[in-house]
Amino acid sequence: MDIRTLKNFLTLADNLHFGRTSAACHISPSALSRNIKQLEGELGVILFKRDNRSVVLTEQGYKFQQYAREAVSHWVQIRNQLSDDSDSLHGEIRLYCSVTAVYSLLFDLLNRFRHDFSGIEIKLHTGDPEHAISRVIAEKEDISIAAHPRSLPRGLAFKPITVSPLVFIGPAEQSDLEVPVVPPESSAHWAKVPMILAEGGIARNRIDSWFRNIDVKPWIYAQVAGNEAIVSMVSLGLGIGIVPAIVLEHSPMCDRIQILDVQPTLDPYNIGLFALKKNLKNPLVNAFWSLVTNQ
């Protein structure tokens, strides 16, 4: 058993797909399969149930996944602690954020990170920001970028980067009489407006609370994953949506969208880095964490 084999196992445990894992690990599917079989032989247990259609972790596989993560993390820590020169840091960290965060926040951070820590490789995963915190807690990622929730889960660290208003958006031009281009004047009018909302997460919780406060059951035209999808649907004139303002700044649809002056306003997004406190002892994770100065 070696660190490379453990890394291959962890990548397969995350992807649950031999083809994608072999590409990510830069080995052939047959070599990956041999590595996993050899690992299972050394442990004397089956780690994955696999057939031609699916790959799933066994109960023993889930237990070994926790060990493998800790073993790889400890190996990286000791390897880098033996050197007192930050330029010699080597290894990889896993980072998760939305596509919007890549454009608006990550570009500058990655430029500085590559200059200061050229030996550290970043594995970047993008997706719905709703999953950013849970992926860090599950240790699928080392760091994520997302909005601060109402309460921070135990054991999680947060470092703020920026604040973005959470805004109501509508189409720039009216194409449907049911979708206004100005804010509805009353609660009765709001009840008749088609809304395009996130399936869950912070924004959905805040808009649900907003509607409760004005005693309205909203007409939800669509529930979607991802702020970019909300912007696209609003630009087509399908309804009114709610997104962080930072999303609009980098959206190709910004000229077809307008921000509506709705009162009362929603609480803004406090956007920043998330990581497990215990993982900040990892010099690689701490190197990226240190890029953001304390606010």
C-alpha cells in the first residue's frame, strides 16, 4: 500500500466511475482496476461493489475512505513540515465553488497562489453553491467558496472575501403581461407573479421568509439549481428571480436583466472560504487560506 494507491482509491470513491477516475489519476482503467484489487487483497475485504453499470462503496469501503483521507492528509503534512521553505510545498488541494465564483473571485486568488506556491496543484470542482459547505464537511473538498449560512456548523472555519447584495431581478423588457418589469405594488400583486427560485440553500430560505412576512404564498413557476440558470430563465421573460448581485456582474445575460427595487430588501450574501478547522493544520490548505486577508 502506498500514497498513490490511496489517492486513486479516494478519487474512485468520489467519482464512482472507473473511466473518469482513470483520467483524473492519469492511469489506464485496467491499471486502476489492478490497484483497487491489490488494495482489497491487502485488506482482505471488498471496497467496491461493481458491475457493468455501477460502482458503489461497500460498508468496509466507507470505513476505509475515512482512514485513507486521514492517512493522505497526515502524509502531506509531515512531508511539508520537514521543510521550512514555503516555496517547496508540494501536493494538491481540492477546491469547490460555483462557476460565478470562478470568474468573480477565484481568478485573482489563483494568480497569486500560483505565483507564491507553484508546487501545489489545485483540483477545482464547480457546481451548485448550495453543496459547498456539505462537501467540505464530508471531506470531499479541502476548501469551498460560498455564502455564510445563518449558523456555522461545528468544526467549520470561515474567512470572508466579499459581501454581495441578494437582489430581485426581472426581464429588461416585458414580453409577458404576467411578468412585470417594475416591482409589484401590493401583496395581492406579488401572489400573481411567476417566480423562478433556487431549489434550496440560503437564497431560497431568505425569499421563503420574505414571502411569509408579507403573508403571500408565491406562485413558483420554476425551481432550479444554480444562479446562472435563474438569470437565464428571467432573461427569457419567464418570471422574477432572486440572485446575488455578483452573479449579474459576470453574466452574458446582464443586458437583458434589470434589478428591481423591492422593499424590504433581503439580507446580503457574506461570501468567503470554508474549511474544516482541523484541516487548516495542513500547510497546503493553510497556504491557500492565507491568500485572503482577515476583514
